[in-house]
Amino acid sequence: MPTLSILDHIDLRVSSLAATRPFYAALLPAVGFTKEVSIEGWFTFQAPSASGHSPFFGITESQAHVPNETRIAFWAENPSEVDRLTEVVRRAGGRNIEGPGYDEGPGYYAVFFEDPCGNRLEICHRVTEM
């Protein structure tokens, strides 16, 4: 039976790679994508992996980009980590920051925000199962 890999990669479109590069250069290593990878036309970071499979988060520019209601959520080990990462988001230029707090119900501690191009993101810690 093949091994299931939950995530291989995220390809995110932005209207301006130059406007978002500093934001993601601060955010991605802080959430675990620690190795920058050089790919022409992309700004990409990989996560470390012992299995040889390294999930990656890539950002590229699309002049026709329009932010939508899709949200990418990053996992944090505990509420203190959500708080720490919220400060990373603030310093990096995150927009429309909501939280952190237990806004989604008991046991779900999160901060919601947008990148400089309006893409929706979240950092969360869930203390109860869905």
C-alpha cells in the first residue's frame, strides 16, 4: 500500500512578487519552510523532511491575480506559538490581522490575516479534534 502524503506543495499566485517577497521571506521560515529554493519566476521555500519528500510553498506573480475567499492555514504547536507567529506577521507587514484568540470556538486558537496582495492566511492551534 502506498504511503499517503498529506501535502506536496502550494503554488500561490500574487499580483506582485516584489511586494510579497519580504512578507513571505519572514513568514515561511517561521512556520517551518526553512530552505529557500531557486526556481526562475518563483519565490519558493521547502520544509525539512526525513523521508526525502520535502513539501514546498511557492509564490509566483500573475498580473491577473485577484484574491478570493480561499484561506491557507498553518499549524502551530500551542497557543504561545500562535502568539509568537502573530508578531512575525505584524513585523512582516500582514494586513487585516484578526486575533489571536479563540474566535472559532473552544479549543481553536488562531490568528487570521492577509498577505500584501490580499491572499488570506491563518495560523492556528487546535486543542480538540474535529
